[in-house]
Amino acid sequence: MLRRPHLVAALALLAACNPAPRANAPDGGAPAATATAPAAIPGPAPAPATSPSPSPSPSPSPSPSPAAPPAPGSAPLPIQAFASVSGAEQPLPSAGEPATVDPRSAFHVEAGVPLTDAHAVLLDDKGDMVPSSGTTELGQASARFLLAPREPLVPGSRYTLKVETAGAKELRDAQGRVYAAAAVTLRTSGTRPAAPPPTHKRKKAHRRR
């Protein structure tokens, strides 16, 4: 009974000299330091994810509309006109200043399309038809018109050589295409004669009976 207190004291001293090793500490070394996670620093909230807006699709290009048929009289009639005196031919321009021709000239016109119904006429500056004789040749590839005034033209005057149809109808070719009436302006050489003075009719006096 007397040794028990001494045994307890010895055990207590031994326990104080040799403390129990900590858990998770390697043998014979210092205890491992416990890693602590750093505290989370509050930051700005992430922006909500948005779905990308669809890019506008290119609008389809409009399909070309079919060409409309030409309006009546819209296609120009291709012609070549000539004035001739004693077999010498003079070309007449279809645009610009009118050509000056001899008053004794005859005319012919070549059309580059096969017209089905047409004729050539010569008009004076008042729009009246000049009495003429001529011929019309309508072929499969072209048309030809010959025209000769019955009397010499008035010097220093303006005229129009025209290809048209009777009754102001549309000019058409063998394929049914429509053309406008073609016209060429010309001027005769020389000086225009003075207009004759107007004549005054005398009134007859009535006799009294």
C-alpha cells in the first residue's frame, strides 16, 4: 500500500516527459501545420449569360421580272434615205441639220426590216402630201421605196420624207414587231420665191331698174 502512491507519481512524471503524439503528425517530426483555406473575397456578380442575337439574314434579291413587250411605235425603224439627180445619189442624214438637195431630186429609202405594209410619202412644210409617183418593194429581209415628185420642188423650202402605213396604222415586220414611222427632213437649194400678192375681187354694182 505504501508503494502505490510512488508508482502513480512516477507514471505521471513519465507522462509529462513524453507527451502523446498528435494525430496526422509524421513520426519523429514536427506536427504538420493545418492548411486553412483563405476566406472568399466577395467580387462582382458575373453577368448573366445571354444567347447571341441572330444576325439578320440577307434579304433575297428580287428575281428579274420578265421583259414587257414593246409599246406600239416604240422601236425605231432603221432606214437609209437618199436623194438622186441624174443618177448621182446623196445620202440624207436621219438626225441633225437637214440636208440640202436639188429641187429636181428623186428619193429612195431602204428599211432594214421586212415590213409587211408600208409606203413612202413626201410632205411639204405645211404637212401636205407632194404629188409623186413611186414603187414599193417589200422583201423577206428588207423593204425599198422609190419616190419621184411629179414636179420640181419649191426652192428654199423644207420637206419631210416619211415611211408610214395607210390610215396611220402601226408599222409591223414579218415577225409582228412594231416600229415607229420613220422621217427624214431635207431642204431644197435656192431662194424661195416670193408669195404672189393676194387678189381682190371687185364687187359688181347692182343697177337699179
